[in-house]
Amino acid sequence: MKITNVKARTVFIPIEAPLRHSYGSPNGFVRSIIEIETDEDITGLGETFGWITDASLATIRDLIIGEDPFNLEKIRVQISQRGYLSRQPLLLAPIEFACYDIQGKAIGKPVYQLLGGKVRERVPLSAYLFYRYPDASGEGEVTTPEQMVAHTKDLVQKYGFSALKLKGGVFDPEHEFQTIVALRDQFGPEYKLRFDPNAIWAPSTAIRIGEKLRHYDLEYYEDPAWGLNAMANVRSRVAMPLATNMSVIEFEQLGPAVAMGAIDVILSDPWYYGGLLHTKYLDMMCKTFGLAVGMHSGTEFGIGLAAMLHVASTMPNLVHAIDSHYHHMVDDIIEGGKLQYKDGCMAPRDEPGFGVSLDEDKMNKYEELFKKRQQAADWWYPPDPQRPKWFPIVPSW
């Protein structure tokens, strides 16, 4: 089998309401869908961030056309070891995804079997809680602790979540602390609660708020400050586990993080680490270092989430519910509609490959939406529309 073509299509899918975080306020998500075609009429699907476009593939297309999609290590080396600046995990990952999808379809096996087989039948997901602006109808605003509790109750009732994650870094730290208090008061100890200030606080603020948070039984405190030195400072002063997907995003940062005592939980990411196989490697390395593992969300659509579910089901050291923005999306580009939650969990599909395929009508619809959105200079990470001329400053508090 040989690869005959590689292409990317970029799409924009709206979300229920504009989400607020420390870097802006998106009203939808932009992703690129990668398709790898072969001489045996098998097409594999991958997905990545929206700034990886078809033009991005021009740098590597000739390197992999003609290669066997089963020769993944050779493909990996060709893409990422061509020179000092050639490491491109966000480009490599969807290529690897698509090759695994091809492999599974070719031999009639789901991707999780190619990764060693499942250690869990279902993968728990967290309710990813954001402060929000109202939707187009004027409904859905989430600003106060009371509004956040009401919003979370709706999500728990609808999807069955038992793990709750608050994205902070938007309001004064005291306001966000009170939101955590309200969530813990409403959702007792049987619910896992985690908090992510999005690395926007100074270490002194992270320590001060962390000293109060430790009384509310957080599962972990994620990226309260920016960088390994700041994280190590906070961890030495605050008695709760610290997690990161910002201070450690590649293998070379893991050793220093452990040596400095900066982290307790690594939030893995199949894109940051260059694919599903390397995410498995990360899981094993974290076990060696005595670190727990979760999984970061990068606004993935159904193809990306399917890939996450397949690898997550095979990771023995993944003890925390994985994050996903998926429940905020109003639609998807896969056949059959959005992937479904059951009791706050999802399961990887048993069909060959990832078990998902493209809905071409939806692809065309959301490609057109992206083309309209692309005309704006801030198409990728729009600033906060309610705060003209605003821009993020780190640290903000």
C-alpha cells in the first residue's frame, strides 16, 4: 500500500455561546481535517488546529507520498527530523492519526487494538465549565457563581458528568474562588472538581488563592501560574496536586519539571506530543516518574475526539477524566452527528480505524463558514468582543 495524496480542509463550527478565558472569547472552533489517500482506495482521517492548512502540507507532502502508511516511524522521522527547526508536532500528529485510521481499515481492526488494546471500556470526560457571554438569543450568560452552578447542573443532568473543570483567568481571583466554593457547595465530595486559572496569575496570587482552595477538595489545581519556576514555587507552598498542559508540552520539559518538583499531573495531548503512539510513551514515562496523567482538550471535533478516545482507552496511567470542549459544539462534521455521552463517558468505536467518516454536506457547510470568518484578521483567536482594544497581559493578577 502506498500514500498517493495528502490534503487538508479547514472548517469553522459555531458553539452554543461565546466562551471566556484569559486570551479572548471564541464563538466557535476552527479545525483542519486531514485526508490521506492510498493506492488501495482507503482514505484515512486526521484532525488538527486550524492554522495547519493545506498550504502547510506543501512542506511535507512530497516526503510522504509513495510511503507505506504502515511505516509510521519512517514517516515520523521524515517530517520531524529534517533539521533543527523541523519539529512540527501539530502537523505530524494528524498525519499519524490518518495513517492509523488507514491501518485499521486495511486489516479490519479498531485503532485501539493497534495501540495495544483497551484497559478500560469507557473513557470518563469532564464537564468543561467556562464563563460565557449570552448566545444570539440573549440567553446562556454565565458570569456569577450562581449562574455557573445552574449551568453546571444542566450539563450534569444532560450528559451525566461526575468530573467538573472550571476555566478561570477571566475575573478577579476572589470572584473565581467564590465560584469554586459555590460549585463545591452544590456538588458534594462524590464529584471531582478541578480549577484552571489558565496560567494568568502571578505566583503570589496563585499561592494566596491556593491556600484557600485547599479546603475544597480539588482534584488538582491546573496551571495557576506561568512556567516551571513559578509552578515549583506554588507547589512548594500549596498542599494540593498541581497539573499542567502549558509548562510541560514536550518530552524535553518533563525531566526538568520532575527535578524541580513543579508538577503532580501531566495533561497529555496527542497533538502536542506528536501523535497517539507518543502519547502512549508519555503515559509510561509518567508512571516511571510517579506522575498521574489526564488529557488536555484543544477544541477537537469528532475525528480528533475519536482519536483521543482510542488512545485514552489504552493508557493504564490515565487516572483523571479527560477534558473536552465537545459539549459546547452545536454540530460536527462526521456522519451520524455528534458523538454521544453516556453517564459522562464515551467509548471508542469498534469499527475498523477510528470508526468515523466525514459528512460531506457538513464539511461543505462549515468550510464556507470558515471562508467567511477568515476575512477577519483575528479569525483564529478573537479578542473579547465586549472589551474593545483589550489584550491579555501575563500575569493579570
